[in-house]
Amino acid sequence: MSSKKMGRPLSDKPKSKTIEIRVDEEIMSKLDASAEKLKTTRSDIVRRGIEKVFDELQK
């Protein structure tokens, strides 16, 4: 019998931190529409937004 654990493979950058935000219906609709159009998750859209703002601040 193998000693390897079953489940998701380990990540190079594990996402162990969580944030919780409050948004209105308009922002939630925009977030959902963006995620659907890009075929990704809400979390990915938020991460992309953070990266975009950070990159702009570095200029």
C-alpha cells in the first residue's frame, strides 16, 4: 500500500489567507458578470484587480 495521501496536489503558492468584504448588489453583479465572461471565479477576478492596482501604484 502506498504512503502517499490522496487529494489535491500541493501548490507552490498555497492560498491559506481569507478576506471577507461587503459589497452592494451593483458590485456583485459586475463581479459575477466579469467572472462569467472570463470563465473564472469571483476570487480570481478579485486577485486580478488587486494585482492591477498594485502594478499601477508601482509605476
